Amino acid sequence: MKKTIMRFAFVFIFFLSCFMIDRVLKIKSEHGINQKEGIYVQPENSIDVVFMGTSHVHCGINTALLWEEYGISAYDYSAAEQPLWMTYYYLKELLKYQEPELVVVDLYAPARFKEDYQYKWIEENIYGMKFSLNKLEMMSVSIEANKFFDYFPDFATYHSRYDELKTDDFRYALKDEEELAVFKGYTPYMNRIELKKPEVFTEERSGLTSKSEKYLKKIIEYTRENNVKLALIVIPYYITEEDKKTYNQIMDIAEENNVLFVDYNEFYDEIGLDFSCDLNDESHLNYWGSSKFSKYIGDILSQEGIIDRRKEKGYESWNENVKLIKEYIRQYE
């Protein structure tokens, strides 16, 4: 009996050690990895609105403001420079764990990134997603066959991070699910640059690659099959004429499929964006710009009937998220 207990204890300690080592060594990042891991610890079916796409999403949609002012339980499920084929598999992963009322997809990526394989930020888009057939399918369309094992399995790519570890790696490993659930994807940028407001107008339609078009249509079809409302948007930034040509092409596809598409670069004045102080860089809103845009979006969502959950039980983590963002801003100031 003692030997049996010792064997079970050894096995338990071994697997616990492996689990903790993995949590310490894994790469942490608020530009895609943490967004994926966070979705698994959110209260079941608690998210009403999910924003998906590139870093424009998690830098431009202030989930804390949407909750504090409108009671909208929103989550930024995005990653840096995420192409639409990865967004499609993110969507499939999301619907395993949540039943959102609305999915909002930002379309900056197909306007700006044209390659069929986009490696610059691919780790942010892969790491953090649980192992599944869905993940393997995502990787199969995102990575060339001869590079597959450069990114799989996850542990093989970060197991040697010993000399890079910081205090935050160990703090993260000790957090429980309730603490991790406080993160709602939003990652505010605090820089300010001064730009002249862009004035872009063209009716030309071009630039959408065949692969991006294929997966845009698959996203539309998948949301329809699962009875999820879909909205396609462009979060405001310093737009170019070439970007606008692609958005015009996307608008035609949206109209053909009876899906809402809004390019919010056409609403700078209505949003109240000030290009002298509301952008972190040419591509991203900063905290102040994201707050203005999120308030604009919050007004629309509340008018469209998205439920105010502030008086309901089970949404305590959104209150904690508000405190988290406020403390972040306080420390910055």
C-alpha cells in the first residue's frame, strides 16, 4: 500500500511539475497569445460581442469602457497581423466555448498584407491555442510544409527560454482561472503622434487576394450556419488609397451576402478622432483614440439591443477588468 501511494504521489508530482514548468516557460504576450489563452477561462457563454482581427482590434476596442458605460460583455479575440484564414479558425475555436450574439471582424489585414504565408507575427497567432484538429488545420493553411515543425509543438519552440525568464513569468504561472479571466484582450497603447487627417476617396476596387476572399466568404458562411450575427468593419487609422480600393472590393462581397460592412475611416469627425493626439502610430489608435472609438461603437451596440449585463451575476470579471485598465492608466500617468 505504501509503495502504491508513493507511485501515485510520484506520478502526480511529475505531471504537476511539467504543468508548472510549461506555464512558466511559455511565451506570454498581449498581442495574440494571451488573447487566445484568455478565451478558455472566460465564464461559459458570458461573452455577447466578440471582436476579431489584427492588433487594430486589441488596441482599438476598449472592452473596459464598453462594460463600464454600456454593460456590454465584449472580448478582443485577435492577434497581430492576423490573416483572414487564421481568423476563420479562431472563429471555429471560439464557438466551441462561447455563444456570442455578435461577431465583429476587422478587415485591415486583407487590405495591407497580401502574402499567402505571413510569418512576421505568426507565433502570436499560433501559441496559446489548445491542441486540436482545428489548430492543425489552421496551421496547415498558414505554414508551408517544410516550416511546420518550426512552430509545432508549442513547447518545443519555447522550452529553452530559461535565460529569458522574468518575475512576470512566475507570477503568471501562479494565477488561477479567475485571475486570468479578468483579461478581456484589450491592450492599450500610450504613445501619441501628430498626423494630418487623411483624405482618401476612390471608387476603384482591387487588392483582395484570392485566399483572403475565399476565407472571408467562409467566415460569412460559418457564422450563418451557426446563427451568429456578423458585422464587418474597419477600425479607423491612417488609411491609404490602396487600402481603400480593397475595402471597396470587400464592400461588394458584403452586399452580395447581405452582411453589414462599415469602414469607420469614413467617420473620423463623427467619432471625434483628433489626428494630432489620438493615434499611437499610423496604424493604431492609442488609449485615448480607442476610448473615443469604443464609445462610438458602444452607442451603436446599445441602440441595436445588446444587453446591459451590469446587474447580472456571473460578470464580476468585467468589473475587475475595468479596475485593471484604470490602474494601468493611473500608473502611466
